[in-house]
Amino acid sequence: MKCRFGCPDYGRRRTCPPLAPTIGEFRAVLTDYQTALLVWVEAGGGDDLHRTRRRLHEAILTLEREAFLAGAYKAFGLVDGTCLWCADEETCTPAACRHPDKVRPSLSGCGVDAFATAAAAGVQMHIVRDHAEAYRLLGLVLIAKGRAATGSCLAARRRARRGCHAGRWAACS
């Protein structure tokens, strides 16, 4: 609802409703997954939001690929906010997308409550009232059943040393 009434990118980006998966579609897909890696980046109030979001998106893509290579062939990432890869385009539709390999749907666009998800995983979040405040941006990497969940957690730990944080969260159902 907040996407439809309040977001200027509603209907303009491939990662956002109504082009993103619906809540019902996303709920149906979740039945294939057992584990989710909650990934977040922390940034100071003076940090560039676009650069911080790109850092998160790249971490999600890296973790998704590492999980895939470890045997979790259904690994799939979700990111914070709207598409940032074609930010200069007026609209980003599936037909006009220049980076289909990097585009992932937004958490909020799929109906994920980022604050509740973070709280369930023990990660504290707060509403940023001023652009000078520090903040966290969240993403998820969904991991299907199998041995790759362990490998993905190891990859997450390696990635955490590069400025991102990840914790295993096994409440996908």
C-alpha cells in the first residue's frame, strides 16, 4: 500500500509494484526456501545514499552467486528500495532494462516488512528522522533446502569483513 500511495517510483521501475512480484506470488515462492540470510550495511548520516545502496546491492548479488556456486541453485536476493542500475532512465521496464542480471525486487515492493524482519533476526532498526543520522539498509538472500546454507553463511562472514553484515535467519516459512 505504501508503494502505491507514497512512492514516486511506483509503476516506473522493474523492481517496484506493479512490475515486481505481488505479495501472493512472493508468498508462494517462499515455500521453496528454508533459510534467509539477512544482510545489512550501516552508513553514517553523511554517507552517499546511492553509493551505500549500491554497496548493499552488490553484496546481495555476490552472496547470491556464492550460494548458487555452493549448490543452492535457487538462491535469490531481495534488496532495499528501487532499482539503482538504470537511475538515469525515465522508466525501467522489463523490455528496456539494461542490467537484467543485476535487478532484484525490493523487499518492501514484495510486501516484506523490513523493520519486523530485522527485529525477528535480532537486528535493531530505527526510523531516520534526519539525513545526518546513521542508518541501516537491509537485503535478503533466500536459500533453498540443502547443504548450501552452510556455505552461504561462510560467504556471508567473508563479506561482513568487507563492510556488510550478515546473519543467518531460518524463519522463511
